[in-house]
Amino acid sequence: MAAISAEVVVVGAGPAGLTLANRLRQEGIDCLVLEQASREAVVSTPRAGFLEEWAVRALEACGLASKALSAEAPRHGSVEFRFEGERRVLDYARLTGHHHVVYPQQSLVRDLLERFESDGGEVRFGVRGLRLHGATEGPRPTVAWTEPESGHPEAAHTAECAFVAGCDGARGVSRDALVAAGASLVRHQYGVDWLAMLARTPPTADTVIMGIHPRGFAAHMPRGPEVTRFYLQVPRGTSAEEWTDEHAWIELQARLAVPEPGHRLASGPLLEKRVLELHDYLVRPMSVGRLQLAGDSAHLVAPIGAKGMNLAILDALRLARGYAAVLRGGDEAPLAGYSDRSLQQAWDYLEFSEWLAEVYHGSAAGGFRAGAATARLRRIFASDTAARAFAEMYLGVRTTV
């Protein structure tokens, strides 16, 4: 097969890859997107669901926010904590003037994909055997792959480019290539697993509920008028098959219980059950030669603080600016500073998630950790200063593109 030529090859069609690809098209930069998953999997697999307000405003500013996101998606301005048998609501919109936007990741990906393809962009799904050549040391990298569904499953395709953007997550080839070139990979294990469930049941409240309980953490997160996301802290190494629907609902009811009428969870069929091993990782630097990482390829933030999708968008917008500066203006400074600036923001979000993890899980640990976790929660509700500091990190208020 003849080699394809593109200024940028984007590996991965998630929030980072598609945000980046759209911005490059807007800058007149030719790019090709390669994705190992099928189109159906990319646009339908449930994942993250919360966008910080700055991320929505940034997407709006560059014309990448759909009407569903800008005008129709639910807004959250408060979060409810249930601990010591009481309900305590933190009105973070009052404290900061900002809110969260509830918008499932698959919906954002669908929007971005439709926009990219309607503007003439090309995404190749279901690719296999991705290989990067010269991405970390050569002036003109090449990317090679095969397309099993093309009718010529053994035929090799190649693309020559100026830059490769690795947006293919933890299991993709981009992160491994950067680590092989000398980047370091740092990890953090929380020692906790969550059972993630999607239930066909209306939310009990129109806001997030966090249950801090001696039996373990639990969470209630609205995902629409008829669907709710739930999380349960479970023992390490637990499999989803060990949890029957009945057992899961018993634990959710217990950990989110308060002695007030009208606050019992509405139960229903569980559409999905999977176990999440809570951990973080970070690759530093995020750029070597002609290969740059964005999103989960560069850093994974456990879903404790709902930061992952927001960081992916931030990386993509910054990386697009860096590529455009080099390819259209010959200015290498923005791309040269991309890694340091993005890592600083990632560390801020990672540190917040670690702090919040102790609040969520300390009660189940007992002893000193339980007392410290309760003290942190009490402080948030005893002082507007403490509450505002928490809210600003929870919302990413100081994040700048």
C-alpha cells in the first residue's frame, strides 16, 4: 500500500484524540486519526460523566460544544455528603459561582466525531498492529498498521508525518514508546477497589451523593432521568461476579442511609457491574522528539475526583496550540513548554484525588484514619474558607487552558 502523508497522526479517538483532531482541522492542519476499537465501542461505551465548567467554556470558545452540551446538559452546583447518620450539602455554586456539567463521555466523543468527520476529517477504526517508527528520534516519523476489516487484512498501511500524538490510553503503543525512549512512569496504588454499577432507576436526588460509612464508601451519581451511576468500595481483588444485584442494593442502602423520610434509594435492574482498581500513573516528560502524549496515555487519575476527562480535554487544547505554533508559525516555544505545563496541572489533580480518597475511604479503615477523615469533612462544613478551598479544587476553578 502507498504511504499516506499527514502533518499529524493522532493515535486514539477518545476525548483527547478527537478534541485535538478537531482543533487541528480548524487550524488547517492535516491529520489522520487511528483507533483500535470499533466505531460502535467508541461512541457507546459508558465512562466518565462530569465536565468542569472551564472545560465546557473552552469547547464552546472553539466551536466544539454541541447544543446538547451547552444548553441541555444538567448542571450541578452542590454535592451531598452522608456521614455520621446525617445529610450535609455543600453548595459549591454559591461559594465559587461555578458548577459541573453532567455529560457522559460517550456523548462528548460522539459529538466530536460527528464534527470531525463532517469537516472532512478521517478516522480509521479497528486498526491492528500499530507500530511507531522514528517518533522519538527522527524528523519524519512513520506509523504502520493493518486494517482487518478492509478486505485486505494482511496489507500494511503507513503514514508519514511531522508529529505523532499518542492519545491511546494505558494499553496503547504510544505510552510504551515514550517510556522506551527514556520517559519515566510513576504509579500510585490506593489499595481500594470500587464496584461500578449503572442502574436503570431514576436518581434519588438531582445531585451527587457521597456516603462515608464504616462499611466502606458509596456514591450515587445521576446520569439522566432514568439512569443512575453507583459506586461501592469493595475488598481488593473482588470480582464483579461475586456481587449479586440484591447484595449490591443492600450495601448501597446501608451506606447511603439517613434517618429521614424520602431519602431511601430507588432500586432497579443493574445494567452494568465492573470492578475498578483505583490507581494513578503519570509519564514524565509527556513529550520526546516528535511524539507527544495526551489524556490517559500521559496520566491516569482514578475516578475519585472526576478529573480524567477534563485533563484529557486540557491536554488536547494545549497540544493543538503547540502543533499549530510549530507547523504554521515556526514558533517552537508552546510545544517545548507543553509537557511541563501539563504535568503541573496533572499533579494538582492527582494530589486532590489522593486527599479526597482519604475522606472517602478513611472511615472503613478505622482507628486514626477514620478520625482524620471525619475531621476533614467536619472542617469543610464548619468553615466557608475550608469549603471554598475544597470547592475550587473539586471544580478545577483555577485551571487555565
